[in-house]
Amino acid sequence: MPSRTLTGRRAALLLPALVLCSFAVGARASELFVSNEIDDTVTVLNGETYQKIATIPTDQRPRGIFATPDHRYVLVCDGDSSNIDVIDAKTLKVVRRIETGPDPETLAMSPSGDKVYVSNENNALVTVINFATGKSIKQIPVGIEPEGLAVSAHGRTVVVVSETTSMAHFIDTRTWRVVANILVDTRPRIAQFTRDQRYLWVSSEVGGTVSVIDPRTHRILHIINFHIPGVDREYIGPVGVRFTPDGRTAFVALGRANRVAVVDAKTYKVEKYILVGQRPWQIAFSPGHKRLFVVNGLTNDVTIIDVSSEEAVRSVPVGRLPWGIAVIP
Amino acid sequence: MIVRRAPGGFGLLALAVLAGVSLALAAPVQAAVRSFSITLLRKTYHFNKEVLPSLLETHPADLGVSGSEEATSELNTAGKFIGWHFTLNVITVPEGGNLAAAAQRLLARGPGIIIADLKANDLLTLADLPAARNALILDMRTIDDSLRQRQCRANVFHILPNQAMLTDALAQYLVWKRWSRWFVIQGPTAGDAVYAADIRRSAARYGARVVAEKTYSYNPGSRRSDTGYQQIQTQMPLATEASGDYDVIFVADETDLFGDYLPYNTYAARPVVGTQGLVASAWTPAYQEYAALQMQQRFDLFAHRGMRERDYGGWLAVRIIGNAVMRAGATSPLAMRKYLRSKDFLVAGYKGQGLTFRRWDNQLRQPVLLSTPLMTVSMSPQHGFLHPGYTTDTLGFDEPETKCHLGH
């Protein structure tokens, strides 16, 4: 694959030649795709230099953003337009629009990339879409204001959390039935399986906690609390959750506390709070997991955290009210 | 809480109380749906819509109760997953009807958990009935300071911000703006006098100054007429003339007699805040931050109109009961009262933080919106106003100054 600097992108039309060339050179920058809720755009940043490569116009109110497993496309939910924009990760253009039903907030995909799962925030539904045909396969009623989606590694379970019903709903993808509903703390936002699939973490924004759930028994095993000196409890709003590849450490974005918590994923002890921009929600790792990207909604930027030192090293401006982030290696 | 859906339709919910007994063996599977009835007691009050200054102002008959109905259907969305079904039982006492008798009947029959859409006097009538002693009354309507001070009751929990919270919310914003010289214009009612006293209290708390005060008791003729504005255009400059300079007019006119005539009619070019102009409230139909947009859209689908403050009060009251039942298993009034005052309780109300009750006066602590009819201008507490406990306790009567002592 070609290295995608500005010139590289133009040259991408000469694909076969460049593929050879880039293999020879061996280096190509990853790219970060950040959805800007107010601007109706996606900002594309070079994953090494953090230079802005492109600003891609989308439909209205882009929020949830997801890279396909083959890294060929980046999908963005356009909440106020009831569709998904499919961005070609090479040309950085919207090449397709998929209807989703009303108010799609976030999305996830099956491990093979054949299905798209969308949370329809206004309709208390999860819509399942065949990615190849763009056709809706199934709509599954869940709780009110569904948001974060998690797909198990084998693809058999999809979990969606509903913000106003405050539940994690487990959907069996063979029957499309909801098989379990777990009441968690108030206003759950994100569900994330641990890398070994043994646990599911659910962040509760208003409750201010993260629930650790056993996905087999559907029991809550532990509730993680956050105490930051000098920050009132009501400002601690956990949203984004990501695990390091060794499974030992979790990063949790804390919303209006303007910090990312570093949590020992085995003992659940909070080890550190990293000061970032204002109202961080979504977070993502760089392809090699050396950097963590934190999207700050109120300061219109992305904080870059060095994972090994657990320090914020830089911040990079993006569009207005940045919401989600997807990384193409 | 762990819940498993039994194979079959949505209605077939079986609680996984599987202490030893497996679901497969417990045949036939019993749909363990428990029901809970919520009572909303309201009274019709005399209202003369002809006195509303603006034709755009309406007075929907379902004000308040639609919020409770919408919330009940939301509880049932959650309830259907975990085996609870909620119903809302609305009792409306007609204008001039006997509220005490209706309340007695309710308390004799029901569990004593009542959402009250009542004015202050009627609320106290209900709360002071001997049969209500161990009841839980959720006040979804009043903003009266007195009910959070000397007239507070252990069986009453208040949802909407009271007058002193409202003036503090505005005051913090004005101080942040450095608009700290206030000209107070007060209407003729007892409520206006309380609100005006709160303005003076807020000024003292936050270092602002009341530089002029006036009572406006002249009937401005706020009614339908063909050439009304011409007289208003000369009346209001007179009413707002002050000897010294001021930054804002802070108006106390709770019954909308004249306050809406003030903007653009003032003697000096100064903004109007208070009960009109820039207004403090728990909710407006224009508020969309902190995912309130989703709430507004759901309410509009349900009630075919915008969601107002009293709808929000009714909505929150039902959501609070739902939390108590589904999260804490509290179904009796005393168990609920204990839970609402515990550190385990919080309710989400689209304010970006959990809302809890102050233990000294059972008032819901909450951020307060500052809005014009079309826009949210800001939300208080303002940045920089600090508190050792909850930042929201910078609004209204804090524990050291309370005249109500329901406990710590």
C-alpha cells in the first residue's frame, strides 16, 4: 500500500506501481479519522506527523466512526441524515451512503466485516445491515437511547448499551435475540470486551463508574470508581475505554473531568490520571499501540498520549466538536 | 441485577434467581412481571389565559402530566427487560374540589407514594394529613422558598429549583459577566416579594450590588387590545428610569404581569433578567445540550408540543420512582425516602451529571438553565464558583444557612 502523504494520495491512482514501491520502502504513515459533530466533516490526520491531510464533508451530524476490518473504508454515522457515509480510505472521498433508519449514533462491525451494527438513538433499536448490499437484515428493540456497541471476537455476541434505560443488552447474532439485560450505573456510553474476551467493561457517564461484567454469566463482577483530588465527583463521566495489547492496562476517558484514567485491568486499581483537553469521550490506539489518541469535544483537538510513559505529549487541532476517532494503519 | 430472557416473545421475561434451580428445569417458565402503580395527584387551578401578554404563550391542559406519562413509558422499556411493569394513576381534583378528601382516599387505598402537581398551600394540606406522615410526596411543581425552609416537611421531596436557586443561578452568570449593578423591579404579589428578597440575597452572596429598586404595581393593561404597545412604549421607560447607572434590570414578576414588556422598552439600553428576559429554570423546550435533544424529540413525539419545566418535573418524579424500584428494590414509601436520601441514589436529568437530594431540605440539587425563549444562554453553576461538597450547592440554601433541618 502506498504511503499517503499529500503527493502520495494523488499518486494513488497509479496504484500497482506504488504498491511495489511502498513495499520496497516499507514505511507508510497511518491515518486518523476524526468525526466533527458540528462541522459535518471528518478530519484526516497523518498518524505520524499529525499534519492535516484532508477535511472530508459528510452528511449531517457525524458521530460514531469505524474502520472496516480490511482497512479499506471508514464508516461514519450521520445522525441527522439517517445514514452512514462510507469513506474510501485511499481516495478519502465518500464513495457510498447506506441507509440506517433514524438517528444512527454509533456503529460496529462483525469480525469479518460482512455486517454493520448501528445504534438508532431515537428509536431504541439496533439495526443490522449487510455491508455488501447495504440492506437492513434485522432491527432489534433495545433500551432507550442506545449508544455504544461491542462485538465479541468470535462475532456471536453484540452488546449495546442504552443510555436512558441504563442497561447493557446482550444480543445473540445467531437468533438476533436479546439474551440478557444487565442494569448498570446511570447512562452507560461504551461497552468494550477485554482482549481475552473474558470480561466486558461498560462505562457509565452519569454514574461515574465502569462496570466489569462476566459475559458468560452476565454478572457484574466489579465496579470501578474514580477519585480525582480537586475534581468534584459529578464531573467524572467515564466514556471511552481501551485496553493495551497485553491486557494489563485500561485507559478510560473521563469526560468533563478532562482526564484519562490509567487503570490496572487485573486489580482494577486506578494508577494515574492524565490531564488532556476538555471533555474527552472517545479514544483510540495508534496501530502499534505506542500512542493513545484522545478526542476532546470542547477544545476541538486530539490529545496524543505516549502509552509507555503515560504522559500527554501533544495536542492537535481538528474540527469543531470532535466526537469519534478511527485509525487506519 | 442479572436478568435472562426466557426463550419466546418479549413478554416472557424470567428473572434469573437461579440459586440452584436452572431455568430449563423450572418448567413451566413463569413470567415474573411485577407491577408498580405510580400515583399523580393534581388539581385544576383557576387560570385566565386572557392575561397572558403574548399570543404565543399557551397553557396546555396536559402540562406536567405528559412528562410523567412519557417517563412511565420509558420505565416500561426498561421494565420489560427486567420484569417490572409501571402504570400511572392520575387523580385530578377539579377547581374548587376537596383536595384533602381526595388525598385521604388515596392514602387509605394506595401505598402512599404520590407525585404532587399542586401549589404550595395544597401541597402542605396533603403533606400534613396524618395518613401522609409516612408517605413519600414528590413535589413536581413548586418553586417556593418557604417549602425548603421553615415550611419544609420530611415526607416531601422537591424536584424543581426553588426561587433562591434561580436567582443564584442568574447572579453567578451576571457576576461572571461583570454586570454587577442591578436595578430590581418587583411586581405586586407575595411571590414577587420573595423573589426580590432572593435577588438581594444573591447580590450579597456574590458581590453584586442592588443600585436601585422599584415596585411596579400599576396594571400595565396586559391584555388583548388594538393599540397596546403604544401605551407600553411610554409606560416602561418611566418605570425603568433610575437616578444612577446600572448594568441590568433584574425583574421579579412571577405571574407575568409586566415583565415581558420590559425588553427594548427600558429607559436605558440595558438587558433584562429574572422572571422574564434571561430566565433561570430547570428546563425549557429549547434546551438540547447533554443529550437533551433526544428527550425533547421523544417528548414531542408523545405530547405533540415542546417539553416545559413542569413536564420535566413530572418526568423526573417518575424516573426517580423508577430508580428506587428497579435499582434499590424500594417499593414502600419509607424505603424510598431512605434510598433517595442515601449516597446510592442519583438520577440522570440531561444535565451532564447525576442529580441528588440535599439531605437537609430534600431539595434536588441540579444545574440550572439560563435561557431566552429560543436559546439556552448558559447553565449555572458558573465556572469558578466552588463548593467543598457539590458545586450545585452554590445554588440556593446551603446546609450552613438552611432553616430546614431534616438531617445530615
